[in-house]
Amino acid sequence: MKLGYEDDGEEVPILTKNVKVHGLSTFGGALAIISTILGGGIVGLPYAVYLLGLPLGIVLNLLVDYISYESGMMYMSLRSIMPNQPNSLY
């Protein structure tokens, strides 16, 4: 009865010698991050409102909406004063 691995002297072929490794592009990576954040938010928001109750959940949702709006307005105002006026953060 053999227990474990015994070396029989044969070489194991390397399977990854001529294989190209494909990664995400910058755009693909950004989409992956955005989908992760949105997916977590879609699952987490109903649970957060369930834990907080409906009145406090609505108030905190409005607070997050306001903060998102203000951060978007800050981005737009800073974009307009930059010399090159970029269309994106890249």
C-alpha cells in the first residue's frame, strides 16, 4: 500500500510555458470595481433600511444623495478651472 506521492523520476511538463496571461484593461478594471460597488449597494441598502427602520433609512438615504450631489458639483467646478479641461479623471 502506497501512502503519499513517490517520485518515479519522470518530469512533469510545464503547461504554462507558451500561454499568454490576460489581465484586465484599465477600462475593464474600472467596470469591475463599479459593478462590485453597485452590487454591494443593491444588496446592502434594503438590509440597512431593515435594520434602521424606514424613517431613519429614508433620512440617511437622502443624506447620501446630498453628499453625492455635492461631490459631483465639486468635481464639475474643479474641472472647469483646470487649464486643459479634461473630460474624465484618466
